[in-house]
Amino acid sequence: MNRFTLVGSLAWLSLLLVTGSTKASSSDAWDEFRETLVQKCRAAANAGDDSLVQFEPFGSASYGVAIIYTPRGRQVCVMDKQSTELEITEPF
């Protein structure tokens, strides 16, 4: 194996390792985002842990969106991805 082949192989291996760890952390970051969205929306709706929450897995470019089902009705919850501030509708 010549020097250039070895360097090229090591470069590809490094790229694969970095790409794999990026995907893992991105997945972890999305999981954390969804958990924050669900927890904050449930709290804002005064809904228990057993209440159904449906959410768009990635939201829009700027917002996370969820629907919370409570005995009082459905509520739409929108969370800013940067600040994590949210707004929630009245039950309908």
C-alpha cells in the first residue's frame, strides 16, 4: 500500500466516523426537542401525563407544533425552536 492510498483510506475512515456521530447527535437533538415540546405543551394545557399529544416530528423551520387532547377538548401548541417559548390555543 503506498502512502497516498493509506492517507486516502484514513481520510475516508475519518469522514465516516464524523458522519456517523453527527447523525447520532442529530437524532438525540430531535428526541430532546420533541420531549421538550411535549412536556411544555402538556404543562401549558394543564394536561396529565396520560393525555394524548400528537406532534409533527420536526415542526416547521422555526416552530414545533403539537395537538393536545384533554377532557376539555383539543388545543394546538406552538413552540419557538430558538427560545422554546410557546403559545397555546383555548380548547376547541
